[in-house]
Amino acid sequence: MKTRLVTSTVAALAAVAFISCARAETSAQGIQAGQYKVEPGHTQVTFSLLHFGFTQYSGMFSGASGSLKIDPAHLAATKLTVSLPIASVATTSDVLTGELKEPDWFDAARYPTATFTSKSVTATDAGHATISGDLTLHGVTKPVVLQAQFIGAGVNPMDKAYTIGFQATGVIKRSDFGVSKYVPMVGDDVTLSIAGAFEKQN
């Protein structure tokens, strides 16, 4: 009985410690200033577009890399660069996933990487900002505006890295980037939803 009580107490204390470590700072002003790198395991870029007028069809890119320099006291000086391997594209259809890598679509062999580089960051309130920058996709560079929301910051209890996370959304026209197959039957407007995780480097 005593052994069981001790074991239960230790387990409870461990759970409290884990929860305390996992609790994230939810105020953007609490972010630690510094240089960050993309944490690829928890960074995702989801895209969706109208499919023949029937459904909003989605896919995803993964394997992101890049860097973020941020100081919440000087948000306008933020620098963000994120790159994605086009070959990471995935959908619920193996056939479509393969087609999207081919020349009629993203042409992953010729244009293996998509890159977003920020040009300006403007706070809209305590937890939101507008990020304007250039997106290079399919060999074409165009301006893109993202609406970003701060999600949280803190020490990741698994790898002990100080981590900050954001959610961002934006809309692009794929035909602007030369990816125009089946437009307008398959939608031209593509909604991007980005979950970004960044680990502090200094």
C-alpha cells in the first residue's frame, strides 16, 4: 500500500512538472527576442482550393526550413525566410500527389523549392500581425500578404528547446505563378494555412 502511494505521488508530481514545462506563454510581448530556426516536424503548410465546384480540396507541404529574427519590442524589424521542398506535397490521392510534382503542375524537378521572404511586419493588435513578402513558386516571384496570429511560446518539454509558434493565412492565385492547369474548373484562388514552429538559437 505504501509503495503504491509513493508511486502515485511521484507520478502526480511528474505530471505537474510536465504540465508546468509545457505551459506556453500566450502573450506576444512575452516572446524572447533573438534568432530562431524553423522546427520542421511541427511546421506545416496546407493549401485548399475549389475542386470542380464540389469540394474545397486540400493538400499539404512539409519539411520546411528557414529562419526568423524577432524582437517583440521592435516587431517591424522582424526578418522571416521559409523554404519548402515541392516534392513534399501530399494529398489523400496517391495519383494526384504524383501528378502535382509533374511539369503540368508544380514541376518539382525543375523548381524544387518554394520560398517566402518577408519584407515588412506590422502589428495589428497584441497577438496579430500582417506579414508582407515575396513568394517564389514555380520559378515566379510575386508579393503575398499573410495574416499571422501568435499561438504561444515556451520550453518544449520533449526537446527542451525554447519554441514559439504562429498560425498564418493568406490567399494566392496559382495562375499568377504559372500553375494554371484546369483553371477555372479547378479553382484559381488558393487558401494557405500555415502552422509555424521556431526554435531559439541564441
